[in-house]
Amino acid sequence: MDITQYDEKLLMSHSLCFITCDFLYPEMKAAVEAEKLSQIEVLGFPARCGQPPICWNELTELINSSDAEHTVLFGSYCLQNLADSGPESRNCTVNQQEQCFDLLCAQTLSNSLQQNGAYLLSPGWLARWKEHIENWGFEQKTAREFLGQSLHKLLLLDTGTDKDAVKNLQEFSAFLDLPCETLPIGLEYHRLQLAKITAGYRQKALEKENNTIRHNAADSAMTMDLLARVTKASSETEVTQTIIELFTMLLAPENIVYFRINKSGLQLEQAVKLNDSEQDQLRIFYADTKANYQLNDSGAGFFLRLGRGDNVSAILNIQQVACPQYINHYLNVSLHISGVCALAIEHARTMEKLLNTSRLAGKAQVATEVLHNVGNTLNSISVSSEIISNLIKTSSCLTLPGIVALINKHSDNIGAFFSTDPRGVQLPLYFSKLSEQLTTEQSTLLQEITRQRQRIQLIAEIIRTQQDTAKEAAMVESI
């Protein structure tokens, strides 16, 4: 893009309006078109030559009819009451010349011509010379007498904007019986003046634009730095605190209230910090899902939705910003970063869910390992119990009740039973074998019982170790 294209683009957003009297309107219109200043509007007010100067009230409607950001008034004596009345407040500049001809040619030239007795005429004024004579109250005779005493000739400063200008000059010359002359001056000087004014305005607009860009760049850099802090926060509590710090640094409000939104809806724990009217506004704003923000009654604060549509994470109540006159700028900045803040909140919530899921998965894995170890030990105890059960079922001591019954049966002749009865004779050997067998069985039972005790102690140790690792630990978090 070259500089001309940039200027045209600039003037589209920073347009000018040139206003002059009807006598100079054709020259100004032609000069603006010749300079290709298509974004400059040209308007005219009724000429007031020889009449009381114009006032602001007469120009208000004309100025308001233009959508330009800045207005420049051109003229001479007709504008003298405007220069001291503070045009800046009306976003308007008064460009007052010593005489109107100074807009068409150099002042040194017009002064020199007039000092030689020439009566300077513009095409616009000359086109209505009959009206001027009538307004002055002159007849032809009195006009010749009055003007002929001080004037030597009539001189037309021909700008080329009126094809009848020379004819009008000749008619006026014949009416006054004065010689006339035409000086072709064209529009070059006038175009140069308008181009200079336009360039000055462009320069100011560029400086303003540059300052705005620098200001926005600084704001963007600071905002990006703060947003980086928001996105790095790991918990929702940390994200919330960082978001409040972010908006506090950007807007410098008196207070910020954060309202969390989850699946159950708007959480009103912080609503106690609002008065009844603010609570009603909050509920209305929350219900209106299409509204991303809502100004409060004072116009110095607003509710801001973090998120859009159904995916809203929180609502901020920003109370009494530092500079309420810039509330629209604050809103634009806030709306730009609200989406990132909402994503940071959702990211923190997702991370917390993942951490909780991870903790539960870890607990389940530990429990599985513990149960596996306990199960292996219980299997060993079960095998040992089976061995003990089989040993008891097949124990040699099961024959003792029969032997005792046999002995009791021969209790009356117990000596003869043990010495002569073949069964009694075998009993001492039987008891000897039984004693050996019972000793072996007792040893086996003691070994299995010892193994069971050891495995039970192992289970207790596994459970105790798990209990020690599962104890609650304190975690400190700044809120």
C-alpha cells in the first residue's frame, strides 16, 4: 500500500468537512475534486459580505448535517465573531483570512493589486453583482460617483470555475463605466492551501493513530502477559485469583465479585456482597444467555460473562471502574479476554477432574495389589488348614476309643488279658507304635500352625502398611 492509498484509508475513518460562503464554494469544491480528496465534504453557507458577521447558532444545523469528525470554516470578515467563542468544543476549526481573496491568491499579490486602485472580484461575487448594488442602495449614477472616486479599474481573479465570469465582468464594467481586466489565477494556490490543511489534519490523525497503536500494543503486551499467568494456573482457585488480578490491573475497579457457574447453575455464595438491586440484575443477566455483558445503573461498572451460550464458567461483577468515561474501551478489552479466561477455568476444572480420577485409579491399583498379596497369603493358610484337617481325619488316635472299650471289657481279669489273650499281648507294642505316630502327627500339626500364624502376621503387616500410607495429609492452599 503506497502513502496515497494509506491517506485515503485514513480519511475514510477521519473525514473532514470544509465549509465556506456561497461565493467561494465553487472554487473550494473544484479544488477538493482536483486534489482527489474524495473523503472531504464541502458545504456552503449564505454569503454575508457587507452584513453582520455570522454566529454559531446559524451554522449549527449545517455543521450537524455533516458526518465528518472535524469541520474547518473558511472566510474573512464574516467569521470574526466565531474565532473567540471556543470552536474546539464543537470539534470545529475557524480558518479566518484577512480578506477572502487570500484564499485564492497570495496576500502580497492581492495587496499590491488593490494598492494600484484595482477592485478585486471573484467569479462567485461577480455572478450576483446586481444584488450587491441593490443591497448597497445604489443606483447607477450614485454607484459610478461613489466607486469611481476610489477605483481605477475592475479586476477579475479568474479561477476558471464560472464560464460566464468574463461576461459578468463586462456588464458590471459598463454599469460603473470603469475599465476592467481579467487575471487568470486558476486554482493552484487554493489547492495548495487546502492540501496543506488536509496534510496537517492527516499528520495529527496519524499521530493520534500511532499513539493509539502504541497504547493498544502496550495494553496487548500487558494483557498477554497476564493471560499467560491465567493459562498457567493449575487449580480453579488459582485461576480465579489470577483472573481477578488481571481485571483489577486492566480496569482498576473498586471491587470485583466472582460468581462460579457449574452444572447446578449459578453459585450465589458471593451474592451477599450485592444489594437487592444488584442481585436482581445478576439473576436477570444470568437468565439472558445471549447477553455477554450488562452495564449497571451507574454506567461505571458491568456484569461480564466468562464464556458464551451454554458454555459459561463464571460471571464477574466489576464495580466502579477507575475512568467511567472509557467504559466502552474497558468493555472491548474485557470481551476480548473473557473467552481465554473461560477456557482457563474449564482447563483448571478438567485438570482437577483428571487429578481426582488419577487419585482414584491409584487407590484402586494399590487396593488391587494389597488384595492380591492378601489373597496369596490366604491361599497358603487355606492349604495349611486343609493339611491339618486331613491329618486330624486320619489321625492314629481315632483307634483309641476301641482299645479303651476292649480293656474295660476285661477289667475283671486284666492281668490274664494282657498275658494270655492274643489281643492283650499285642497292646503294649500297639501303644508303643501309637506313641511314635502321635508324636509325628503332633510335630506336623505344630509346623502347620506355625505357618498359619506367620501368614496371619503377614496379612496384618500388609494391612498395617496400607493404613500407614493411606493416612490423610494436610495440604495448604492460598485463597
